[in-house]
Amino acid sequence: MMADELTWKDIVRDAIIELGGSAHLRQINEKIAGHPRTKTNPTWKDTIRRVVRQYSIFEPVPPHRSGIYRYVAPPPIPEPLPEPKPVEAADPHGEIQGMMLRLGHLYGYEVFAPSNDRTTRQFQGVPLSSLTTVSTDLREVSTRNHREIARIDVVWFGEDDDGIFPCYAYEVEHTTKVRDSLSRLLKIPARYPCRMYVLSGGDEQHRLFEQLIVREPFRPHGTKFAFRTFEQVRQFYNAAICHEDARVEFGVEYSPRRR
């Protein structure tokens, strides 16, 4: 992959691995100094500091504020469902979250789930923490509303030199608290062109969604919101996994420019 096609996450990861798997921030800076990407980013040291705090593959090494970070290889992605049909789950909420997290991986996004769900919910027998790549600190996204945004069930992020930015956000709602879901999604700053979805399994939730998005404070943002059923999520997931399996079996690689 060409230097200008690497993300800052890639650059920092490679530097830490070359430094033995862990390194002080000063060493990381020295290793990356002179990289072609630093020539187009005058604040590249600040970018590196942000990256090691923002992605879950980087962990601070004790004691607190030691300035040392280590690379933690992400666990393998769970295998696809055994066959393309809906699967009954003991925890439909975790099932839908897991599918959306894995789809985010598949389409090249950095993915996020709330801290509590990472440890208490599972998908295909593994905790959701195994599927997340963005840390739980979202102050880079919004200094004012980062705590509320960090409660959204799934967020897909893009990345540029200024940091990560939300592209798609999903709330999984199997009760009638649709207003709460919409309110959380609306905490994402309007400057981001983010599509926002309520995912639910019931007609009542759909009816409430349709009623709410034509009222304040949601009406001005109505074109950003969409409703999808759990069944639509499962169909989308299974179609995507079947395509991915077919792509691998056929032997076609993704473009190196794909993020």
C-alpha cells in the first residue's frame, strides 16, 4: 500500500510494531518523523497523540500517564452465520448490534459500541468488545455531547487527518422508547453528514418513529433518519456475508485504496 493510502492508525500501528510492540510517545514521534504524511499535516504530533487514545488496538502502559503505549492485536472476527437465514438469538439486541458492527468492518469503517455493551452483550459467542475498534472516549467528536453520543448502540466512523467522524449511527430499539433513541442520535453534531437509523422488530416502534420525525425537534433533520426492521438487518447481513464468502472463494481482492 502506498504511503498516502495509509491511515494514521496504520502508520502508528506499524511504528509501534517496529519498535517492539510498545513505545513511549516520544519514540513513536521519532519513528514517524519524515514519513510522507507528516509533510501534509503540520500538526502530525498532535494527530499521533489523538490516534493512540482513540483506537482500541492501542493501550496505555501503567503507571498512569507513563506516555508508553502498546499495540494489542485485535481478536479474529467471528465466522459468518452457518447459512443465510434468520437465527434466533437469546439477546436480539446484542445480535443486531453484532451484525451492524461486523458489517461496519466489512465496509471499511472504524466501529464503536458503548462500553457497557462491549462486556455484557455477545455476538456469535464473543463479546462485542472483540468487534469494536474505536475507544469509548468520543470527546474528539463532540466536546459537549460526547457522553450521550457514547451511548448510541453502533456508530460507523470514517477518518481523516483531523480525526474520526461519524458516517452512520444505529440505535437498536425493542421497546417503545423510540423518542429516547432519536434524541440520542440527534446529539451527533449537525456538521457531520451522518445517516441515523432506528433498528427495531415491531410495528409499534415504526408507528412511533413515523409520528416523531415530523415533530420538533426531529422534523428539521427528518431526511437524516431512517427506520429498518430487525428482519431487514438480518437479510442485509446474510447477503453481505454471502457476497464476502463468494469474493474470497473467487479470489478477488479489494482495491488498495479502500479504507
